[in-house]
Amino acid sequence: MSKATITTFLTGATGAVIGVALTMNMMQSSNQTEVQTPEGMNNIQSASVFDVAFDDDDIKATNSSAGNTDLTFAAEKTVESVVHIQTQFVTEEITFDPFLKLFYGEDGYRKRQRHGQASGSGVVISPEGYIVTNNHVVQDAEEVSVTIGKKQYDAKIIGTDPSTDIAVIKIEGHGLDFSEFGDSDDLKLGEWVLAVGNPLNLQSTVTAGIVSAKNRNIDLLTSNYNPEEKVFPVESFIQTDAAVNSGNSGGALVNANGELVGINTAISSGTGYYTGYSFAVPSNIVKKVTYDLIKHGEVQRVQLGINIMDNNSEVQALNNLSTDKGVVVTGVVKGGNAQKNGMKLKDIILSVSGQDVNTTSELQGKLAMYNPGDKVKISLMRGEVQKTIDVVLD
């Protein structure tokens, strides 16, 4: 990963990239419930419960299906295109010495430079040597080197995007093994995936897991928000239980066909080491960001010009809405895309270009794949009436 191990502890909906949500007080019990066996149930044979739901043929079919998931092709196809990245960086620190001021009348503040090293992973995405990785892997780097097998290359940074934590670097090479982008929207919950990277300096490590969730917002990039620098965090992570540790950042998440469906970015941990879940930037976002960085040197990003929040039964009741689905518009920016196209307060966005939207992070992820000038159809609920509007994004 980066100089400091990236860890995440919180999940939740934050509409920060598009606006500030309505204020609500919500309380939810987190008490654990102990499972107990009711009196009088001890004489019931546990096997009879399963006899009702499954027969032997069902169980055999399930075991056969699980056993037929062969990930060797995906592993062999990917491992040669995942590289080890090492960086040399210099950061500036400000220290304060009160004795300089007290005894010598000098300014107690001093600047000093801190030299360090960091490492992570990357994925070759073209035979000419373009490599995608995480922004935090190469952030502040003065020198970047890439190791493929036993060969080391000098690399240059092509572009970075703090909004999605994606960066592109390049080495001079030809005919390199590379990974092809897959469609992350096609991923299914429970689908097998592989994480390939260089955790803990163990090069070319492959771990397996399933897709645990999609469109996760884990508040990882919220602190990067900086409108003046055009940094609008986009969090719509793929969550998996494939083991990922420090050094996996920037590595590949691939499906059973060996297609790149995500870039591994973070783990949920209290120790800095893998404890159950990892998170990857979906390949559809990575592909768009990578293309923009290579072609334009920066990401061509669009904004709807609205403030939003997740909808649910409590929001529905509080605002007298007709549904608890979709994303609620809590504010409309003057002169923005939404206002120009007649969107109003308390509109509920249900889908974008025919794809359902149920959370702010899901809406963020879908908008992140569009370019200025693109035309999208937005389906929304206004009161009891569902309507579709065409929006030209800018």
C-alpha cells in the first residue's frame, strides 16, 4: 500500500461528492443476540429439518457446482501482468521548538524533509507499458520503479486522480503481458474472484474470494474532497473476502475468465492486516479514468448539480414521499445540470440510462463513467408520478 497502511472502519452513505444530505437522527441497536434452543425442541432430530429442504441429489449438485469453479486459468493469465511498484518519496514536515523562541527569540517553526520508500502493486493494461495502480501508491513519489519477474524498469507518472484513488504510470516496453478490462457491472454477488498482487513484499501472490457486495461507500476518500482542485471523491467499491494486505494496493481483481474487474484499494481492519473484507475500485470506473489520464492528463468529470441522500422508510415517512427506493434530491444547485433540466427538491432518482440506482454511492459510480456532453436518461419519481428526463451532462 502507501507509506501508511490504508485501513477503513466505517461504512455508510455519504453524498459528499454531490452535496450535503438532510440532517436526520437515527439510532440502531447493535446488541448481539445469543442463539438459544427453546425448551421441548431437544427431541427433534436435526437431520429432519434438512430432509424437508434438500434431498441427496440437491446436495450432490451443489457440491459438484462449487467444485467445478476452476480459477487456474485466471491466475495464470493475470499473474504475469501484475507488477511490483517501488517509490522513493520526499515529504515536508513542520516542527516547532518552543525553546528557540523562548531563549533565542527565533521562530520556533522549522521545515524539514523526510525521505522514505513505499511499495505496492500495479496492473499492465497495454503491451506498450501503461500500468494502472492506486494514487496512494505513487503519491508524492520522486522516483518510481517497476519490477516484472526479475527485470526492473524506471517508470514515469502519466496522471493521478485522487477522486477515485487511481493513477497511471508507464514504463518503456513492448509486447508486455497485459490484462484486459472486464465489465464490473456484470459481477454477481457470490461470484468467485481473484486478488493478485505483492502483499508484504511477497511477489505474485494470488488469493481467492467471492463478491460480497457492490457499490460500497466506506468513507475512505472523503478527506480528499477539494472543489478548488476539482477533487470530488467517488466511492462505489466492490467488496470481496479475498485476502488482501499491505502491498496489494493497485493490484488486480479478476473474474474467473481472467478479466480485470477491479483495482484492489483498501481493507477493513483494526490492525492494518487483512481481517475479512477488502475493497476494489470497479473496472468500469478504472477504465474511464485511465483513458482520460492517458489522453487528457486529467479526468473529464461531470456533475449533476444536486445534493442527495439515500432513501429509506424513515426518509420516506419524514418527507412524505411515495416510495422508499432510489436517491432523494435534497438540494438543486443554481445554474447546474439538474436545474437546467427541471429537477426539483424531493425528486427521487430511480435509474440512470435504464440502470437502477438505490444508493448515493451507486449514483456516484454511474455518473463517474460519463464524459461532458454525454446525454443520459434519468428516471425519477415526483410525488406520485414517475417521469423520465433527458440530461446533457457538463
